[in-house]
Amino acid sequence: MRRLTIILLFVVGAVNAQQYSLPTQINRNRMYVNPAYAGSYEASVASLMHRSQWINVPGALSFQNFEFHTPLKKQAIALGFQVRNESIGLKNNTEAFITYAHRIQLEKSTLAFALKGGAQSLSFKDPRLYEDEVDNAFLSNSTLLPNAGFGVSYYSAAYYFGLSVPYFFGVISPDGNSQVDFSVDRLNFVLSGGGSVRM
């Protein structure tokens, strides 16, 4: 008896939705796309992921993600921790989030709601990679700002579905001064789902 696993993932939102990186092996990194999957394995889970694209090309994409999540003895609560680093071109984005999930146990499934909160750091590498002269304003343009996200999920041992808003806030830089910006038009919605059927 073999199992067929089907995974679906959609990102709907503003034009900047393409700035939200989608890793491979989503089924093993569910909390990255939706904080409400924290504790969904009913055991403590740690995951480390690395992705390199266009190897040996200067400025190529490099992506790392670490996540840990676990249900507590009081099964209605699960906690998680995630750290992500992404580098492409001159830009480097690092973030760290703590997740709190509240889970409602149904007969054969679970309905979960989660909030995550943390900080994001955006910085720029030395542009001498392309130019001999360095613009000091470019080098000093780095930020450390708070952010948060929300997710809801419904899952069982055989399938899972979820909807999340990974980031509530965007970062804008008027006159080089970055600040937190909230706008409904900037929100990205991630719809995820998957399951296994026996064949």
C-alpha cells in the first residue's frame, strides 16, 4: 500500500507578494508559511533548511530557515520559534519570530489560531561588488523593525488546510528613513493545504 501526498500553496496579495520567498519541502516546514501549524505534529519538531540558487554567481539567492515548535502539556497551547535569513544581490533580510498558537481539539481534527511577533532586519552588503566607489548613504541604510503575523489552520493526521497573513507590516523608506507601514493593500494571504491518500 503506497501513499500519495498532495500539497497546494497559493500566495494572493499585492504586487510585492513575489517578495515572499516560498521554500521547497513545504510539508516539512509548515510553520514557515503559517504560524497556526505550530504543534501540529503533536511532538517537538525542529527543522533546518538551506537553499542556494545560481551557485557561483555573485549576488545569487541564498536562503536559510530554522524553526522549532512544540505543543505544551496543556494541549490547547503550542509555541514556536523561527529564524530566517535571505540574501540576494546587495540586500540581506534577517528575521526572528516567536509564535503562540491556541488549538481547539475536535473529534478527529484540530482547529488552530496563532499569532507571531518579532523583528526584521534589512541591510545592504558592500556595493564594491559592482562599483569601486561606495555610496555611504547606501551602506548606512539598514533597519531593525518589529513585525507580526497571523494564521488559522484546520488539520488531522491525514490532511491540513490553512490561511495566513505572514506579515502585517511593510517597510517603507521615505528619504532614507525606514519606518513601519500598515496598509490592507500591502497584505499577502497564503493559502496552504495538503494530504495523503492510500493507493
